[in-house]
Amino acid sequence: MSAADEILDVVDEHDRVVARLPRGEVYARGLRHRCVFVFVRDAEDRVFVHRRTATKLVFPSLYDMFVGGVVGAGESYDEAALREAREELGVPGLPRPTRLFRFLYEGGERGSWWSAVYEVRCELPVSPQAEEVAWHAFLPEPELEARLGEWEWVPDGCAAYEHLRAYRVDGRACRPQTPPIV
């Protein structure tokens, strides 16, 4: 099955499932769905940063400071975060990511998606999925911050990172407050 054929839950403004459709159709019609973002640090507290492959359906060849992806139909955010992080990092023994918060990303013509943000510490060697990751490194966070103005980043990852910075300051993601995670 191709990525475009994967079935996703289409959700409303309150993150309630209203339909199930193939990913390609969800993307083409800009329908609201669910995604997970996992912020990965190594034992030295550096952040996993990568450049997406040119074959990605969304944001090909752009840099990202999160691993993650869409939540499949019937899958929980927690299940998707663990699956996506293990797949993209190539670390089967990765611990379960810790859920931090959720926000609604407004992607313009691409639609919108409920975005659950997680963090995890990865102290095992990574072997990123070649179909997903063209380049990777663990960078100290000040270097990541410096690269924000130099590299072309995925817009939803940048939004998630802004929410993460706000969360670190006051324990809440940027507005708006969101309903409980399902």
C-alpha cells in the first residue's frame, strides 16, 4: 500500500472523528486530520534534526526538528508517536514518548491538523529510515536555533517548536486551549 492509500481519520474542530478516507484524498481536499510530533534528545541533550527525503508527500526535502507523522485511522496519538519515532529513528527499543500538549495547526491551503507534541530521550544508536530521512544529526539546541534562519524548515514543525518553547516557559502550549487528547 502506498502512503497516499493509507486510511486516516478525518476530524472536526473538536478532534472528533467524522470520516475515514485515504491520505491522498485527505491531503488533496485539505481535510482536518491528526499528526504527532516527537522531539528527540540524545544522552548529551542534543536534538535530533533531519532533512526529509525528496519523495515525501508533504514538505519534501525540508528540515525538521521533530520525527513523527500522521495518525492512522483508529490509532491513538500515543500509539502513533511511538510507532513513528521508532520507525523514523530506526530504534526498536525506544522508550514510549511523553505527551506534552496538543494544538491545532492551520496549514493554509494544505488544511489543518490536530498536532500532539511529545518528547523522548534516545540513548541508543539511531539508524534513520532511508525512505523518510535524507540527512540527520544531533545538534545542541543553540545550534538548532541558529539554523532556524538559515535552513528551510517544515512549517508545521516550526509551529510545534514555537508551542514547545511556550510550553517550557509556562507549562502550556500557545493558545488556544485544546480539548483532551483521545
